[in-house]
Amino acid sequence: MDVEPSSLPGAPGPRSGPRRRDRRGRGRRWDLIPPHLPGYRTRREQFDDTVADAGAALAERFPRRLAHLQVLVEEVPPSDPAPWEDVTVLLGRVLPPSRDHPARVIVYRRPIQTRCEGEQDTEELVRQVLAEQIGSLLGIDPEDVDPEAWTA
């Protein structure tokens, strides 16, 4: 004897439209924090925006020399530093241009955020790291790259 699932007592019938509840009857899931509140964006997204804003401001300051510069964000520096680098934790790194890729500045999120207490400290340290790395790429002092980052 074959029994169809719809003929069992309490079994749902054939679906006629979109499902309005999940399988446990709780209803749809919504975001816990609405987009207009500050907690909606993660710390990673906020940090990426800070780096992008600081990089764009420096690219406007040197438009011809930094036209092809890529500013990247990585979580942590690699565990094997280059032979010429110190054994201290890196906050950023610059990779000069080559045939394969344009000049790149890499900013490491976790070491910077652990050194900062608030958003303003993070923004200031990001600007200093970018100024140091771009200064080494262009061969000029970091204070000349972004003078406002060093006045505090």
C-alpha cells in the first residue's frame, strides 16, 4: 500500500505560492541591525572605507605619479618577512611596479586595529602608514606626502 505524503494527516498540501514561513514556522529572518544604524557595517568594511578614502586623498595629491597605484588591504602580514625587513610586525608594505602588476601598497588591518583605540586613531595611523609606504615608493619623506597625518 502506497501512501502519498499529502494524504497523511497534518502533512502540508501541494505548494501554491511562495513560502511565507521557514520549516519551523518562525517566519522570515530579517537583519538584526537596520542599514541606517552604525552597527550595520562590520569593522572590516569600515576599515576598508578608511583605507580607500585615505588612498584616494593621496592619489589626488600626486595624480600623475600615483595614477596606477593599487592600495590593498590584507588581514595580517605574511609570517615570513623579506630578508631586508625587520622581525617586527608590519603595518604596511609597498611592492614596486613590475611588468606583471602596477605599484601596490598593502595595508595590514589586524596589526593597525590592535594598536588603535578608536576610529580617529585608526584613521590617523592608516594615513601615516600610507604616507610612509608611498613616500618610500616615490623617494620622498612621509611628512611631504601627507603633512596633516603627522600633526597631532
